[in-house]
Amino acid sequence: MLKLLVLLACALPGFPPDQTILLTEESSLTLRWKLPGRKFQVELVEAGGPLQSQVLNQPSWTVRVRPGGQYTWRVTADGARPWVSHFSVAEKFAYAAQGRTGSPGKNGTNGGQLRVRLAKDEAGMNLLLWDRETALHYLFLSKRKFTISARGGDGGTGPDGVEFDTAEAARGQNGGGAGWGGTVEVTTRDAPWRQYLEIEVAPGEPGAGGKGGRYYRNGVLEHGTDGRNGQPGRPGRVETAIEP
């Protein structure tokens, strides 16, 4: 967390900032840098792709990008040491920390516990997201909203009863309970978070009970009782705070 906050506080030598995930719907991006010099050797390489290179007399370069692309770019000014930075383009405008669906007859797990921060600087609106040991830095280059989901996991469907066995074995088993929705803590200082984010903290769906199987009792065909549906889950919370 501290590292990301320090990055925001520092002057930006280049755009996009290092290690950002760009939220853009455009297929082109203009790289910019603030380095001394009049002639610049600029290189861009996508992970697993070819190297692109240009010699430029201005501190900017428009390149092609694609969703899911991961890029490294390097600027060398008038024989100085290279300045290197990295960025990627988001494959989708969403992040999910949803609970897992339960195995047959078992409860779904609860949604995640996330913290997010919206902060604007000279690069634009930044979205910092923390999920356990994961820390991500997104940058909005589009007006499209970003979806965060901490939905609970669905309960597992109860196993059906055994066919043509005992009355006990023919009973359908109960479905698993729904996982509860998670918690998303949102901190902002520059704009209402709803302008940028859509947040889902709904519970999962209860698992359906298993169907009863058929069996014979005293030569008469009977049907075992169906299992009960799982217990419903509780919705999660969105907690907000405004920085001074």
C-alpha cells in the first residue's frame, strides 16, 4: 500500500506511470516522458512480441495497444542512461473476488474483503485495489465504469437419492448454503466513487436439494423425499470514507 501511495505522490517522469493497468477502450496510446534532451531513442516491446523502435525529436510516441497486452518501454535521451517503465492494458473493466461454489451439498464460501482508493493526479484518476496480498494500480483512460464483485459463492446442489435401493438411500440430500457477500472499503477524495465504480456484494444462491430416488417397498414403487434447498446467505457491505 505504501509503495503505491508514494508512486502517486511523486512527479511522473513518464506516461503511463510505471506498473499501471490502463482502463482504455482505445487501440492506440500516446507515450510521454519528461526527460532532458532533444533526440530520443524509444523502444517498446510487448511480452512475447517483437521490439518496436523509433528515434524521435519530441517527447511523445503514439503506439498500438491491445486488451490484455503487457508492455515494457525504454527511452534513451542523447546517450544518457535508459529510462525504463512498464504498463499493461486491462483485458476487462472488472475485478472479482467472489466466493467459490460449494461442492455437492456443501456451502459456498463468502465473498472477498477488498479495499480500494480513488485518487486523481496529473496522469488521471487512479484506482488502487488491495485484495489480501495483491496490490493493483489501475488508471482510468475511459469513462466506462469499473466493476468490483465480492459476491458470495453458490451453495452446492444436493446429491440425488440412490435409485432402487433402501428408503434411506433414496432420500435426496440437502443443498449447500449460499456464501455471504463480501466487504468493499472505498476511500475517495476527488469524486463520488459511483462515477467510476460498480460494486456487487450480493450473497450467492442456495444450492438446490437433491431429488429423491425410486425404491420398492413391499412390492410398491415409492419415491424418496427430496432434499431441502440450502440456507440463503447475507448481503455484504460497501463501506465508504472521504479523505480530507
